[in-house]
Amino acid sequence: MEWLKISTSSMLVRVAEEEIVFVRADGNYSDLVLTNGKTRSMPFQLHYLEDAFQKLNTNMFVRVGRSLIVNKRYIYIINLADGTLRFSGQNITGEFKPLRVSREALKALKEQLEQEAERDNNG
């Protein structure tokens, strides 16, 4: 298990990366939505968290549009027709409603995951 560690002059936040389903921007704050369905508001902008995810040995997080970062391991359904993203997985114990995401962002995410699957199958 790898830990996301974010440190400022007055705060240290440690969260197991596998407990984060997605992160949603909320102005100058970001909401971490965890596998148990709880939301934790953090005083960090989304780009700061995106940089922290990049430092993980195995980065399972991907930016989706301007206001969302998702953990790829929990992506269950990308539905371009209705513009939703659904999550599921063994560690998820909370209830998750489908997220509304722009069609363009979902299309880019779908293509990225398809390319990764193709690379995994070929090599």
C-alpha cells in the first residue's frame, strides 16, 4: 500500500492511495472521496494534488477535465451517451452515484484506458 503524503507549513495529510476513489475541485479546496463514501475537504487546489499523485511509484490517478481526478482502478463504466462515469471495486463500501462529466473529457479518458489496455495486452 502506498501513501499519498501532502505537507504544508501547518499540515500533513496521509491517505492510502487505494482509499481514494476520486478528487473533485471545489474552488481553492479539493474534495477527496474515499472508498467508504466519505468526503474529506482539503485546503489544496487540484493541481497540487495532481503533482502529489505523480510522485507515487504506481500512479493510478488520471485527470479528467478541469475539475476531476479519478483513480483508474475504480472506473467501472464510462458512458458517453449519458455523460456519466461510474465507480465500482472490491474496496468500495460506500454508495456512489454516477458522476456527470463532459463528453469530451469522458471520450479522452475512454481512449486513454483503451490504449493502456492495448499496451498491456501486447507487452
